Amino acid sequence: MKFSQNHIDELNLLLQFDLGSTSKGIKVHSDASPLIQDAINSLHRKGLCTQPDGGYLTHEGIELAECIHRIHRILE
């Protein structure tokens, strides 16, 4: 099974979060591409971030983002 484009967009958004500080979130603006807006909304629906336009990572979101950051470092 392959990652869908939406999954890839979600993974890329999770890479945007600064894991060095839980007080730093992200905001996806209304002029962002519809694909990115869909991806951040999807992360919110899954309970991985606090707001439909980003916000902060939830506990589960932090755990997932740590894994994704690790994978990214290894593959880079």
C-alpha cells in the first residue's frame, strides 16, 4: 500500500511543527492551497492538532511527529 497525496501532505505538515518547543504551533492561512487546508483539517479531525487550521500538536500528535521527524532524518 502506498501513501496517498493527502497522507504525504499530512506528513509534510507534521514536519513543520517545531518539536523543540510545545508552545510553538503552526497556522495554515486561508490562502494556502486547498490540498494543504484539507491536510491540516484531516490532522485536526484525527486529534493530532488542536485547531482546524493548525494550532498545537496534541500528545498523540507530538508522538507521531517525533516518529516522522526521525524517519525524515534517516532518509535525508
